[in-house]
Amino acid sequence: GRRTQLLKGLPATSTVEENSAAGVSVYNFNVTVSPLASEGVAILPTIVNSNPLTEAFGIESKGGLEFRVITTGNPVLDYETMPKSFELQIFVEDTTGRTDLNILTIQVTDKNEHPAFRGNMAIQTVTIYVLEGTPPGRIYQVDAADPENAKLKYSLLPANVPFSIRESGDIFSTKEFDYEKDPHCYFLNITVTDPDGLNSTKTVAINIININDERPYFTINQRIYRIPEEQSPGTIVANVTAKDPDDEDSPSRLFYSIQSSDRHFSINPATGVLQVAGRADRDALPLRLHPNVSLIVRVEDGPSNGRASEMEITIIIDDVNDNPPECNPSAFRKEVNEDTTPGTFLVDLRNYCKDIDVDPSNNQFSFTGLSGFGSNNFALESTVSGRLVMTGTIDLENPANPGVEVYTLTVRVQDIAHPNYSSKYPFYTSFDNIIYIYIRIKPVNEFSPVFHNLSYVFSVSEITKVGSSIGRVHAIDKDWPPSVITYSIVAGAGTRDYTNIFWISPTKGDVRILARLDYETTQKHIFTVQASDQEKSTTALVTVNILEVNDEEPVCSPNFFSLQIPVNLAVGTNINGFRIECQDRDSDPRSFCYSIDKGNENSHFIFSPSAGSNASHLILASRFDYESGLDTSWIYSLRVHITDDNLVSARDKTTHLIKTGTVTLNIRIIPNPTTTTTTTPAFTVVTERENLFSPSAWYVPFVATVGGSLLLGLLGYLGLPRLRTPRINAPEKKKPKKEVVVTMTKLNTVFDGEARDPVTGRMYEFNSRSGARRWKKSNEPLQPILATQVTPSATENSGQGMDRAGAPSKEEPSERRKELTAATKSAAKPSAGQPETPGQAGLRLQKKNEESED
């Protein structure tokens, strides 16, 4: 805006007095505005700057367009410490935008002010402490100042006090104070005045401090005190009093203490009350030897470095009967044998008991009141000695004796003197103690253990399991308490094979078996058992009867056998003279029964006799019928059962059991050589094998199979055209002969069976799979069974070949059998220098018999 004269009366100069309060008017001025400024002033007059800077001034409106500059009191103007002139720049603006800025110069004028105290006196009442006995002299310096630096004067009131103040402000005491005579406190009004008569006043308090210049003194005369021992802590012994001349007109502030070291007593430091602090035991050291306690009591009129006085006080500790007689140990354990004689001394109680009271009148005691169950067997020799003796005999085995092993006795140890505390403990007539005496009656081993029986007989089955209990022996001991009895076997109970067959429980007497029993070996065992109580022992005889049980099965010889019989063997014939013999260790041979359990198709075989003997023969019971088809198998594998029903045995049995033995028989049916063969032209290949034994025959099946296949193929290729059967004239009606080709194949064969040749009666060996045979040497045992597979030798393209048993087909008439026999005659003969096989010999002898019949 435009600068115009809006502030009327400015610039100007004005004055203001220092220390003016807030709101004091300094200068008034007006503001003029343009006629166009209908709304007046847009910005009120404002102090926009001051030199130097200050906030001590402000502008306020007086109404309308009148304004004034006033003091703010922040800060208060001080002529002596602040600038003495301020230039204020005042700015104003009306609503038309016109402005004005002018300067108001304010001069600060000086004003006479009251003098002021400095230091502690400016803010508080000063207290000055003066010790009594201090010589007169300076005691304090008053510090005051005048704002205008004028010279000040000091004065004090009241005027009659023993103090003065000088022009320098120093306060002096004018006398030596005595605390006990003079006032203890003075109050001085100190006034400071400037030349214009303005003044300020402050109060100074002066306290006279009492000093310890007098020695306190005791006010009691008694020096010796007597108390009983064992007083409770806090019990008052004496009330020590004293006074201090320094405090005649007030309660003395004295401090009491015990200078000598003693743990039994203490004194109240403020009151002087002497009391018990700890237990005073007259019967313990050091009071037992020195019962007088001397204390040095000190009184001081200050907690430290004060004046003090001391006094010796003696306290005598008196003994009282406060200890009962004590016994160590308070319990006695004695052992006496049950056969101890009466009058035997057991224990002297006085050697273990004492009363520790110092005064002899308080430490006397006696032994009384022997009591307890069984106390009638004991007695005290006297009440003074306390010797315990045995008066009776205790026999633990006596039925009249209750069987008590430990007697508990009590003896009262009684203090003879009455206690001084009878009023405190009215229920006591004397102090006493109880002694417990445990007397154990030690058993004497007077008796040996006795078995209930002189001998024991137990019967046990021979099949009883190992570890089973077979009986119990029991012994008792008449000693009381019963002794622990242990059992043992001291003789017998063993055999040639077993060191110990029987075992006995050492604590229970239970007899058990440790090994399998065998009636057939030993029917009775006798051994000796012992019962012992660790000192004495006794024995008894134990007999164990072994009860027979049919636990053995029949064992037959042979248990495996192979037979060959002709198909036309007569019914009732003992097959190959076969005879079985059986034995049974626990059964009568008359109890044997023979039966064929398996493999007896059409019941062709029976045993005779079938029961009641240890030997039986195999009998052909019915003929074979292969032509009608009734029989189809050419090999019979019979499983024979031999049972021992044990019914005819006269021996006692624990149970009825039946045991079974088993025998296996293999029977090969040999077809009749005269059996008519089939009319179909064919040829038969007979393969003869020489049996050579070798430990390793793993290649036999392979060689036999491959060699047989190659040989049959070669024969079929070369010989089949030449072996055609010649034509036979019709009128003769003869059937073509079956030609036989004999080949030799060497195989390593294992012979696993043996049989008797039905024609010669000689024994021979055979392979159950391949049918290979050889004569058995008399001293050669039967070889173990080894499975060997041999390829059949019959040709598959013969049309009417042999069946699996080597027999001709059922349709072949009897005439054909004769022709077959003639045709195979040459094959049955052994070659030169080669022994004949059992089959060859059988065929030879059979053909010879047939020719003789013809």
C-alpha cells in the first residue's frame, strides 16, 4: 500500500520508571484512516521490532482509534542491569491498504530501591550455633547491598542481648555462654538502611550448644546380685541408673554399655536395665568352675567421646536341680542263652548313668520300678547299685513258656532331690529317666531235626515229565523258635548214565525228577535225604517205585523187505518163507497183533498168526486175478502195523496205552512166463543191465536216457525190416513168435531192497525203481535207498508191449505164454564167463519145472 501518515503522535520519546509493574501506561497515540476506509483499521498497531529486542512492552486499545504502549512485566525493567533506552517500531494498516511505520523511543528512569540481603539471609532465617564456653568473638557476617550502590548501615534488636553488629555487618558475641545457666536460644532482628532511609530487616537465630563438660554418675549402691541358673532371656537382673550434671533440668541422655565381654548378660543402652541375654548353665563350663560373673558397666553422656563413669557389678549363678539323671545309652540290648543259670549278672546300670548337676544335693539318683513282661525272671540287686541279675530259668521249648524271645524291661532312674521349679512344674515330684533293657533269649540248638517218617515211598509213572514233583519229605525241629531246616540228597539218586536223577528243594523238601525214568532199565530207585538245621542233621530213606507204562513200541526185524512171487502162487503159501520177528521191552509177546494197514488191495495177504506171538508169517490169502481185471497192480507196498495192546501182561500199569510198530513190505508179482501173448506181431527188447556200484552216480539217469534213446533209434532203423514176423499158414493157426532182442547196458545202480527168489530160494538185491537185480552176498549189508530213474526198455511201437510190471497183456492166451517162454529162453541164459542174474536163474528153473510137468 501507499505510505501515509496514519500514526498521530509518532515518532515520539517517552519515559518509564524501573521496576514498573505490568500494565503501566508508557505512551498514548492515535490512528487516522482514510475516508474510504469505511471499516477502519485492517492491521492494529503492532510493535514489529525493538532495539534492543525485548518483550517488556505491548500495545493495547483505549477505544476507537486510541491506543497506548504499556509494560508487560516480562521482564521487569531494571535500571541497574538492563538497557536504559528502547526504540519500538510500530506498524499499522487501514482497510484501503494504506500503511504507516513510526518509532517510539522509551527512556528507563532510575528509582531508589530498598537495600537487599544477600546469601542465606535473602531466602531464609539463618540459624547460628554457638558452643557453650566459646570466648566472645565474631560469629557471623551479614551480607546486604543497595541497588543504587549507596552505603548501608546495620543495626540489631533487642539491644539487651549479648551480641553486637558492626558497620561491616559482622555479628559478635559479647560473652562466654554457659549452657546450664544462660538461655539456650537467642533471636536477633538485623536491619540494613540506605541513606534515604529505606531499610530491610531479617531475623537471625542463635542456638547455644551444650557441650559435655560434666561427668555422669551412678545413682545405685548395690554391686552384687544372685540369680538361679537357666533364667529365660530378658529376665531383669538389675536396674542400673545414673545422672549427668549437664542435663539437670531435663531427662539425662545417657548411654549404658558393658565393657567386659560376656554372653550371658546385656544392658539396655538407653535405660540401663541389666538383663539375661543367653542361657546361663551352672552345670557347664566355665560356670561349673567359676559361677561368679563380673561385669564392668559404663555410662556415657554422649554416644562417643563423651564423659563417662564405670562400675563393677558381680552376678552369682546358683545351681538348681534342673538335670535329671541321664543314661548313655538309654537302651541296653543283652543276649543270654536260654539255659543261663539263675543269679547271672547281666548289666551294671550305674556305670552308664550320671547327674551333671554341680551341687551334690542335686545329683543323687536311684534305680527303681523294674517292670515289663517277664520281669519276674530278673531283679535289681539294689536301688543304689543298679545291678540287673537273672533270677529264673527260661526254657523256650517249655510249653508253659509263652515263647517270648525278647523281654522288654523298664527301669526308672529317679532324681532324689526335689527340683527348685516345683511351682512351675507342679506335676513333677522329681526328675526321672526311663531305661529300656531288651534281653534276647538266645535259642540253644538242643534238638536234631526229625523226619515225619523214617522212610518215604513214592510211586511215579515212567513217563512223568522231567522237572515234575513226585513227593515231599518233611522234618521238624523241636527247638524254639523252629530252626531253618535245609534238605539235601546225600546218597543215591543216580545211575550209571546220570549222576543225579532226583533233586530236592533245599527249603521245601519237594522231590523232583531231573532225567527221564525208564522202567525197563531200573524199576526202583533208593536214595538218602538229609535234614539239617546248620548244626545238627538227620537222614531218611526215600524209595521211588517206577510204575510201568506201555511207552515202548514193538520193534520188528526186518522192518523193510522186498519180495517177488509168481502170479500163480498157491493160496496159503508162506510167501518166500518170510517171517517177521518182533520185540517189545515193556509188553508181553502174547499181546502182539499183526495187521496190514495199507496197500493190501483185494486182501491178498495176511499174517499168521495174527496175534499172540512175537513171530508171524506172511501168507497169500487169495489168488491174483489179472485176466478179469480184478487185480491191476503188479507191485504191492504193504504197511504192516504191529500193536501191543498189553492186555495179557500181569504187571501193574499206571495207564492203558497201545503202541504200534511199523514194517514196510514191497511185493512184486512176477507174471507167469507161459501166459499167452497178444496175437499182434511184435518183438520184445530185453535190456540186461550189469549193476556196478559207484559212490557218485549222478550221471546214471543222463547216460541211461541218452544211450537208450540212441540204441532204440539205431535198432529201429537197422533191424526193423529184418525182424518182420514171417507169414504163418492159416491151417496151423499158430501165432507168430515174439522175437527178443537182448542188449547190454552198464549202469551204476544203487540196490535199495532185497528179496528171496521163489524158485531157488536164494536172496537177491534189487533197485526198486529200475528193477535191476543181483545175487546178495552173505556178508554184504543192504545198501541205503537212493532214488534212481531208469528209462523203460520196452519199445513204444511194438503194438502189444509189456505193462509197467513187465507182464504181458491180459488178452494173451496161455499158449502164447509158452511161446514167449521159449522165445526168451535164450535171453535168460547168461553169457559165457558172466554170472546169471536172479531173473535169469528164476526163468531157467521155472522153464525146467514146466518142461518136467509137460
